[in-house]
Amino acid sequence: MTHTYSVTGMTCNGCKAKVENVLQDLDYVDDAKVNLELGEVAVTMSQHIATSVLQNALPEKYKLSEKQERNVFASTVQQEEQKSDLQQLFPLFLIFGYIIAASVLINFKSWNWSDFMLDFMGLFYIVFSFFKLLDLKGFPESFKMYDPLAKAIPAYGWVYPFIETVLGIMFLMRIQIPLALVITLIILGITTIGVTKTLLDKKAIQCACLGTALKLPMTKATFIENSIMIVMAVIMLVQIYS
């Protein structure tokens, strides 16, 4: 069953992520989706949960109350669920396509697979960090919902977009490539562990790979995206040290 509640005190995507995260951690809550513009949260639960329980779980700045009969947001949730993964992830595929095309064009005249992969990884980090920096306040809250390190060390979520920016520059400028590859394996390896656990648990949460500006669901595409980068990093390290 899905119930919609009014929530006051939410002012940004960070608040949105916080409310969703807290409510999703409650027993019998399958999903929680916030509509920031309407000031509402739609809570899907396996059995009825008292409004007071939901309110007590939230920080004091957020006030949750029941809506009267009319459930406008529920229909919006249903419409989103009816969309195919391809439709929901179209922005991600489009960005990947542009990154691949740009990497091919850069290396078109003197083709070299190593240079192509380095440029791809550099552009990947630069573009993805850009979207994360669009909402630096909201990103850490969304990121720690599935990244183990960000959950354990909140500060990591704040510096992660800058780590991606630095790695992007290192790959594009060919600075300390072995170090950049090792860091890539570590940070994306940790994230991939969290993504895999989320997928296995079948939790419906928002992917923070493109920040909070683009609302993308956590799907197998997120796992594939990280895996591609990890495989490229392994191939490059093998080539360097073989």
C-alpha cells in the first residue's frame, strides 16, 4: 500500500534525500519518494505504519502529516514505474554516447586503444563530476544511501566529486596514470559493492552517478557503468606493468 503525506521543512535536494533515506530504513517500508515541489512524500509499506512512527523517525525540522484522501503523488509514482528502464536511463545512455564519440574523435587521426581508454576515462570523470557539483549539498545524502564508504564517512561524499575532477584531469593530461588507475579501482570498486548490494536487496533508490539534477533509478546500468571503468583500469595497469 502507498500513502502520501505532507512534509514541511524540506528546502533542497539534500532534505529530499534525507527524508527518503530515513523513511526507507524503517521496518515495513518498501520505498519512499519525495516530491520536493509539492512538499509530499509517498511511502510504500508492506503493513500499516502509524503516522507518529514516521514523524518520530524524522529530524525535528521536518513535520509530517497525513493528506486527506486525495493522493495526487501516487499516480505520479505509478506513471514513473510504468516507464521502461531504457526511458528512465536515456540521459545516462546519451551522455555515455557523447563521451564515446568525443574519445573517438580525439584519437581518430592516430588511433591508439590506450589513448582512447585514457581519454574516455578522463571525460567520464569530468562530465560525471560536473553533474554532481550542480547540487553539492544534495549529492552526499544520495550517495551514502548505497556507497559503503560514504555511509561510514560522510565527509567522503562531499569530496568525492572533487576526487573525480582531479582524476579526470590526470587522465586527460596523462599525469601519474598508474596512481589514477589504482585510485579508480579503489573508489569504483567500493561503489560497485554498494550498487550490487542495493540491486540484490531490490531497493528502489535514486542513483547519484549524475548527481541529483537528473533523477535516475538505481539499475543494472549503474553496475555496468562502473564495471566498464574498472575493466578499463585493469587493462591499462596490465599494459603498463607487463
